[in-house]
Amino acid sequence: MVGITLGEDHSIRAVTQAPSGNSTAAENGQRPVVLELDGLRAHFATPQGIVKAVDGVNWDVREGETVALVGESGSGKSVTALGIMGLISPPGKITGGRILFGGRDLAQLSQEEMRNIRGHQIAMVFQEPMTSLNPVLTVRRQMTEGMEVHLKMRPKEASERAIELLTLVGIPDAKRRMHEYPHHFSGGMRQRVMIAQALSCNPKVILADEPTTALDVTIQAQVLEVMEGLAHRFNTATVIITHNLGVVARYARRVNVMYAGRLVETGNARDIYTNPQHPYTYGLLQSVPRLNEPRKTSLIPIEGSPPDLARLPQGCAFRPRCRFAVERCGQETPLMALVGPAHAAACWVAASPGGLPK
Amino acid sequence: MRRYIVRRVLASIPVLAVVAIITFGILHLTPGDPAEVIAGPDARPEDVEAIRTRLGLDRPAIVQFGNWIGSLAQGDLGVSAFSGQRVTSLIAERIGPTVSIAVLAAVFAISLGIPLGVLAAWKANTWIDRTVMLFAVLGLSLPAFLLGFVIMWILGIKFQLLPVAGYARLSEGFGEYLKYLVLPSLTASLTLMALITRMTRASTLEVLREDYIRTARAKGLQERLVLFRHALRNAALPILTVVGFGLAFLVSGLVIVESVFAVPGMGRLLVDAIRQRDYSIIQGVVLTVSVFYVLVNLTVDLLYSYVDPRVRY
Ligand SMILES: Nc1ncnc2c1ncn2[C@@H]1O[C@H](COP(=O)(O)OP(=O)(O)O)[C@@H](O)[C@H]1O
Ligand code: SF4
Ligand SMILES: [Mg+2]
């Protein structure tokens, strides 16, 4: 079920439903969209120039489903998530687009209105479990404060729920251990605490920014499993942000690929994995091991490095690293175009009749 | 935790021993013969000799030290060479005003300095921050007595809100007691307050960049909780250190403050004793203040481990 609409910048946008949620779930047999980005832009005004960290991004996520936001480090994934949370710090700010959630545009809300949404309706799990928990407060304190603020729970009630949640995420002896400090927990256990905390107020959406990147490979799978299991159980939509396409293979229904602040490919996970259309996505797949497949004999990293976001080249941002580039790539920026059902890519060659030569 | 406390308390014993030796040394290291000074310029040699014998100054230093420590252990600091009063009772008489001013000054410095520092860090690089920091710089660069006169003039003379000199005992009523304390305490607190404000700002500013502050905000906590629950406790260690050092400065500053506001405290006792070379009193006051320093240090150390669980051994 894909609607094709014309975006602000007249690019074709592949979203799973027309924007603003004006068709209901019942109409098309799909779950309703809970969060939708419509041409989101976030720029940093630095002395070196305007860094266009997020530059016109569209995607959405439906109730209870998992989508992935994938791209190399520096492609704008974290800034996108922080933008949704209203937490981009100066000199950065949202400079355009809409963040549609619950019938409102979050980009227009006041700080206080956003505070009521943060951690309550939209929660976030961060990458660094070592530094994202406060070292001088007990796990109990850090688990319960959100519930006390948003759900108006009494400390005792919140503590009881904290024990339940910590047990659910697989922390043994939670009743005793929650009185300990973060440095008494291993990295994997801390990330479980973060996940339990994020789930504590029954959010509609969880933004998980590289939730397992800092962990050992074996622990990564366990933590993802726990997070996905609970999100499913609580019907929480999850956006898993990662630079490792292999990690999300098993969980995400849709995959959005970002490069240099823009979306370059979007599609159902299966299509992205079996039939990537953008040379960048193709490169990403070659460069990472997959959790659910036997280890490939050789991994091929993408050559070169991401461009300077303050000085983007004319044309396609990926051109300096692209082995399929044609003349047009250096002149015009490719727009998102359908390359298959529910599958779009921003690449001149992929959109041409012959498609990407493989 | 308990073992750490015990160890830390035991560790202050050698420090106290060193303090005792140095305090005793005051008598012998200062120039001039104490017996001659006490006897006065016109005294006959046999009078000086008599005083020397009476004070035990003719005996070997080690014996004198032994005797001194012996009486010290019994809480005896000797008698004033001039008035013959017991040093312990002289100190007891004068310690009330000094401790009152010191405590109130510390309360002022901490309860105003910390929130101001947090505010400045929170509003970093805005006019609020700049204003707060301007006052902090003034507080640090102007001498206490000058500030004392300015405050005395504004609150005491221009607006006649508070008495400008003297001291009222607690027995004369709490309101009266407090009224006389405010001006000297405020004056004594300014330097420490400025120091605490600056350290709190610097330390909080650093902490506000940490990932866990972003986590706290992502939870939708009110800024008040983000700042005072999440940031301040992490910023507390350097602030505590400054409070510890600062209290020592504050107490030395009391000598001047007590003179400016005519408060009959230990500072005045010390100044008078130094003028008269009344060694027992000097030793008694120095010893009392040193014990206070050691206690402050001990408290700061114990607070470290309370504030930051990672410091626990
Ligand atoms: N505080 C900042 N100041 C200037 N530029 C920033 C700042 N934070 C992020 N950026 C820019 O935004 C880009 C995207 O960052 P980010 O969203 O963190 O990437 P990702 O999460 O995909 O690794 C970075 O490459 C950087 O150029
Ligand atoms: S538009 Fe051109 S340069 Fe960009 S990815 Fe496609 S082929 Fe490569
Ligand atoms: Mg990131």
C-alpha cells in the first residue's frame, strides 16, 4: 500500500500512506501512522558555514511497527531523532518541514508542550549505555522519575512498576539491584535499563539511536531481541537507528536509508535486502555482516568518506564515491522516484529504464 | 562505607599532632624572649627570671612540650599571662559570636552561591550569566573590609535597616541576635559566595554537556529537576572542595570583619593577644581554629563519598 505524493520540493515521496493521516486504518487495512516526518530540515549555523545535517527528510512509522533508519556515521540520523524530540542544541535548529504526531506538528510546539511529549509519548534510547545513565543516581531513581512526572505516580507505585519492567527486560533480582548505581551494571544491562526506562510511560513511539552499537556482538542480538519483544507486546512503534544494515534485518518492516542529510532509498525490508536500488544502499549491504546469515567471506567497505555537509557538491551527494555515476549526476540532484512497488530511490541510474547494472 | 569513615577519622590524628607541634612552636619560633615581653620594658632581671620560672620556660623544650600536651589532653590551655584568666574560659566567652558569624556566612555563601552558579551555567553567555559573573568577579577582587563598609553604609546607615556594630547574645532574643549578625555575616560571606558561584558555574557548565543530561531531558523532566537533581550532584565535587577551602579563608577573614563591626569574637581576642604577646591565648586560638580546619576537611571528604557513589571505597 503505497501512496505517491509530491513533496514540498516536488520530489516524489514514497510514503506508506498519504500524509497527515487523512485516510484511516480501516480504509486501507493498515495500521494508522503515528509519526510522520514531512520535509524535515535541521541546520547548524557554524562558523564554517551552514551544516545541513538534515535536509528535507520524509518518512513515517505506523502504530506498533518497526522501521529502520540506516546510514553511515554523520549522515544525519541522530539529528533527525533529536529533532523529533525537540532536543537539537544550538547552533542547530529545525529550519523547515513538519513532524506530525497525534494530529499536531511537533516542530511548532512550545518547550513546555514538548516536555510533556518527551519520555511520555515519544521516548528515546541512546547509543552510549556507559554515559547515558547518570552515575550518581540509583537505577531506581532514574527509572521512576519519568513515571512520577508524566503518570503522576507515587514513588512506591513507580518503584513497583520499575521492578516489573526491569524484570521484563531481563535484569535478574531487579528488586534488589535497582538500588545500585549504573557503574555496578555491565554495558548490556545498562542498555536494558535504558530500554525499561524508555518503555515506562507506555510511549507510542521509541526512537532507538544505535541502541546496540556500543555492545559486544552477542549482547547486541539479546538486547535487540528484548527491545523488539517488548515493543511488540506493548504495541509501541520503534524506529531503530543504525549504521549497520545487518543488525535490523530481522526486525524492521521498512528501511529508510539516509546519506548526507537526505533520504536516498526507502522500501520494505525484504526489497532493500534482496534488491537494493541505490548504489549507496548496495554498498552498505556489502560492507556489513548480517546477523541472520552465515558470515560472508569478504566484506567490502564503501570507498571514500561522507561529504562536508556545509559544502555539498552540486548534483548527487554520493557522486564522488559512486562507481555508477553518469554525467547527469554531477549536475542535478536526483529526486526520489519509484523503482518498484513501495520502493523508491534517489538515483538517476536506478530510475533510468535499464536500472542499476549489477 | 563505615570502614572508610573510620579510616578517614583515624587519618586526621597525625594531622592534629602536627598542628599541636606547630602551635607549641609559636612560642619558640617568634622573635624575642616571651618572659621579657610579659615582664615589660622596665622590669628588673630578677622579675623576668621569676616569670620564666613560673611559666616553666627555663626547662628543656621537650619537657615543656610534654607538660603542654599533658594539660592539653585534659582540656587545659593554660592561663593568660596578663589577666590570669583561663584560656579555655576566655575562648568559650568569645567563640559564640565567631561561630555564629561563620555559620551564617557559610549559609549565605552556599545558599546563594550555588543557585546563582547553576543559573549562570544554565543561561550561559546571556546577560543573566554576565551579570552574575560580574558580581562574582567584584566579590573576589574587592577586599572584605571594603565590601563590609559599603554594605554597612547601604543597609545600616542609608536605609537604617540593621545595626552597624556590636553583638547581641542569643539570650537577648533570636530576632535581636540575628539582627546584629546579618551585616558581618553577609560581609564575611561575599568572597566565598563569589568563589562558590564561579566554581558552580564552571562545573555545572561542564556537566550540562554530558550524555546523561540529554537523557534526563529526553525523559521530559522539568528543567528544575534536570539542573538540581541530575546536573548539580555531578558538579558537586569541585564545589565541595571550594567550600572546604573557602571556609578556611572565611574564618581568617573574620579577624577583619569582627574589627569592622565591633564584634567581641575570637578574632578580636586574637588581635589583642598578639599585641600583648599573650602566648597561651594565641596558642589556644590557633589550636581551636586548626581543629576547626581539620573537621571541615574531614566533613568535606565524607561528603564526597556521599555525593558521588564512585568515590566509595
Ligand atoms: N553540534 C553540531 N554542530 C555542528 N554540526 C553538527 C552538530 N551536531 C551534528 N552536526 C552535523 O550533523 C551531521 C549529522 O550528525 P548525526 O545526526 O549525529 O549523524 P549520525 O547520527 O547519522 O551519525 C554531522 O556530520 C555533523 O556535520
Ligand atoms: S545519482 Fe549518480 S552518483 Fe548518485 S548514486 Fe545514482 S548513479 Fe551514483
Ligand atoms: Mg548518531
